[in-house]
Amino acid sequence: MKLAIVKLDRRYKAHPHFHYYVEPTGWPKGNNYLELREWCWAQYGPGCHVDMRTAYHVPEAAEKYKWVWHDEELRLYFKDGPELSHLRLAWA
């Protein structure tokens, strides 16, 4: 599975609380996304679902969690740090 890693800027509602989003590419995208989300849960501990359309819980989630996900867009959001580096190495 290949991953698209995108640096967030002010156009994204998760900015400045999270710095990157990761989404799997390839087919079937949904199955790859679930596999990646389960792997992140096992490696980094619990995350939470956030609704990026409203960004209602993003600041609170950023304080509590190292990573979060958004099911509708099939994306995982990360702060800049060891979690993202580890993910890049493990899934490269």
C-alpha cells in the first residue's frame, strides 16, 4: 500500500492543530484505510474521529491525541513528530 502524505496549511481546518494528513492510495482504498487505522491504534494508542467539515472537536482532539481520523475522507491526521516518521518508515 502506498500513502499520500500532505502537509497542511491554512486552507485546511485541522491546521494549526495537526500538521499532516495521510491517506492510502490504491485499490481498495477503504480496506487499506481500515488496515492503516487499526495499525495506528495498535502503535500509537487511541485516536478519535473528528469531523473536518465543521472542525468542532479538532482543538480538543489535538490536546488529547497524537493522531485522529476522518472516515468520510478516509484520512488520518498527525502532528509533526515521531509518529509520522515511524509511519513513513513502517509503510514505505
